Amino acid sequence: MAVQLHIQINDVGINLKARQDEVLRIDSLNENELTTLRVEGKLIGPWVKELEQCWQRVVAERPPQRVRINLSAVGFIDSQGKQLLCRMRKQGAVLVPSGCFMKSIVDEIEREASKE
């Protein structure tokens, strides 16, 4: 099954849409030595790659920038999304969850990232 992506870039962030029920929004906020990527929607499939590209862009453009990933508006994360967040955490990103579901996922990622 092919997924059609509709990408809208504006001065606030990036909106990505595959179907009406699958939307991801990534907003970037730069504050001195901290960049926050605020993620909204479902971190699944093609959206995982989009978040990875945004994160890599921030790290490349503003080293040694601290990066915070705000997950408070994320409703679901698939296994690829968890793997990406684990890699991000291992490289110093701070994951900020909200709610029981997201806190349990971030706890799992924190345990995995601390194994090495």
C-alpha cells in the first residue's frame, strides 16, 4: 500500500499528513542553547523518518545544542518510533512525556538507553 504524503511547511513548524487520521506535526523552538522539538500526533511509519530528519538538522546546525523532545501531544508510537527515540536519548536528547501511556513508553526507552 502506497502512502501519499502532503507536506506543508510554515514558519511555525511542519505538518505532515498521509490520511485524515494520521497526522504528525513537529514544531521547533530555539532558546539559547536548547532546542525543543514539540511532536503532535502519531509517531508511526513515515513520520519516524521525518522526526529523525528534523532532529539531525537541529544537531547539525546548532552543535553542541541540547535537544528536548516534547512528546506531550503524541498519541501513539510504533516500534520504529521507539527505536528512534532510544537512539536520540542515547545521544543526549531529553524526552518529555505527559500522561501515563507516554510516561511508560519513555520509562522503557530510558531503561533501554541506559543499558549501554
